Amino acid sequence: MVRAVRGIKLLNMVSWPIEVQHAFLAQWARGETALPRHAYPTLDFSEARRELDAIAAQADPQHPLGRYLRESARSWAIAAELLEALGTPNVTAHSIRLFGRPDEPLPGNGPTTREAARHFIDIANELDRELLAPSEQVMISATALQLQLQADLDDFFNERLIDVVLDPHLIAKAAAGATRIRLRSGAAFSDYDRHQLLQHEAFVHSLTALNGRLQPLLPSLALSSPRTTATQEGLATFAEQITGSIDIERMKRVSLRIEAVAMALDGADFIQVFRYFLDAGQNQVESFSSAQRVFRGVPLTGGHAFTKDTVYLRGLIGVHTFFRWALRQGKLRLCRQLFAGKMTLGDVQAFEPLFESGELLPPRWLPEWVARANGLAGMLAFSLFANRIRLDTIADERAVLDL
């Protein structure tokens, strides 16, 4: 399967080159509002899809590894179909199959992802930015952040395993692979950005890839399979949260993207979504980057969207719920095993006997917040109890003070 999917680079192939951004913003500065232009290549993954179908057919659905192979192969096959349909309305349907929609309920039959996003947007809009500490308002350059992150990672591994590099062609502010983290040249970063990148990109996305490469039986655990995206992004965002690396503005950015996906599906075109991000307080470069995420691979005229950004909140709630469940069941070791490679929450539970037998190796590297089990248990125990207190039963401020 690793060989079969080698050419299926979903996020790389749906993303736009930086020149599209430059052209659009130059037009915008002249008062022109034409849609961006990007021609996608014609791709053919029929041979890879046939091989993936054969892998799925040969795998034993009654065995945990067989189920993993079948589901992963089918996920990659959908990604291949999506890439073969780039630039057409069909991408939206394939994207929804992989990542879901913003109107789907969160785990536990709670509110929808879009409703949760609006909750965080409203709270962020109510808070006064003047409450930020002076240190939180100081921006640092990409070059300075590169040096800081590189030192942090070299210290963590006691050697150079991950390179932090500057990329002038990157539209996003940062992107991570197993052995390389890219930062957009010329971008400005906050102190929160530094900690978020370390916990989210390095200590989840890169770390799970590195640990997955060490699996002798299942090296595909190093791959960012589309079916693991919700758990990966949820785990990475949870890492930000539990280490105190996330701020309300970050939650707002994530939530704005979810609302933008819903707007696009409801008919908003690229220009309308771009203006939505501008009105929300993002600058032109960040607004273009955010809008581009929503329209990767799909027509720009409205009614279509690349829905990956809907997984962040859904994944965060799912991972947070899983960690609390693991504490209650006395299975916090499963939380550690999530870092042995890129897998879903269902995978790590199904793989439990394989970790016990030694067929799957435990993670070689763990972020500190997971390695310190007592501290993790303390935070989760408090979360379990605090959730029993319902704020809607507290009538007024005096009741809060009486607590």
C-alpha cells in the first residue's frame, strides 16, 4: 500500500502556487474583483486504484490489521478519484466522503460543527484584544522563528531529525512533514504561533510520522492517510489546548474556515469568501490563504468546497472525548499509543492486543504532556468532574460567587 499511494499527494496537488495569490492581490489593489485563475493538471491514478482495490480485496476484514488495510486502501482510492476530478464539481462530493460537512453533528450527537464554530467566533468577537499581554502582541520574523523552532527540536531529539526551513512559495504560514517543517518566508509570527507550531506540527504530525516509520510490520502508519485526518488534526489541536498553546484568536481562525466552507457550499463564490475573511479582521494575504483553503480543487463560482477544514473542531472534540473515556476506563496507555503512527481513534482501540503482543511497537518519541501520565490524568480528571456542573442552571452572578 505504501508503494501504491506514493504518487497520491492530496494536499500538495490541490493547493495553488504562490503566483496565483500575487496575481489576485495585485488585481485587488487596482480595484479589480476577478476570480483567481489556476489550471489543474489532468491526472490518472487508475493503476494505483486497481492496486488499492486488490489490497482491500485480499485483506481479512476480521483481523484488526485487515480492517485497517481495507479502510485505508478505500480512503486512498477516494483521494485518487478526487485528484482525477480536479477543477470539477465532483471534487466536492469526494471531499465530503473523506472529511465530512460542516453541518454534521459533533461526537455525542451534540451541536453541529458549524454551530460550534459560530460559538467560538462569537466569544472571540466579544473579547477585548487589549486584554492581551504585551508579549502576546510582539511579532517575530519567519527567520527568527526558524532558529527558535530548530533549537527546540534539536534539543528534544538530541540530534537533527527535523529541519525547519523557509519557503517563499508557501501560501500557508507553515506546513509539516516527517523530517521537515516549512515556514512561509516573510510571514510574521506571534509567541503563540511558535508554541502552536511546536505542539501541533512538530510533536504530533512529524512525531507520528517518525514513529510510524519505525513500525516493522505496518510502515504505512507513517503515511498521512485521508481517513486519519480528523484524528490527526484533532490530536494536534488538543495538544495545543492541553499545553496552553492555543488562544481564542486561533480558535477563531479555525472556526472562520469552517463557516467559510459552509458559506461556499451554500453558494458563496471565492470573492465573497475572501471578503468574509477580510471583514473578520484578517489582512489581505491571510484572507487569500484562508479562502484558498476552502476552494482547493473545486470551481470558484460557489456551491462547491474542499471540506478538510471541518475536521479540526470535530477531531478536537472526538480526541478530547476519547482521552476522557480512556481515563475513566483505566486505558490511558491508548493515548500514548496514538503516537505510534497515524491512525484513527478506532484503530488504536482495535490495535490494543497487537501492542500488547509486540507486533506493533510503542512510540519511540512522545511529547512531554503525554509522557507525563500523572499530569495528563490530573487535567482529564478535573475535566470529567467540571463537565458535571451545568452553567445553564446557575441563574445569576451571585450564584457564581456562592460557588
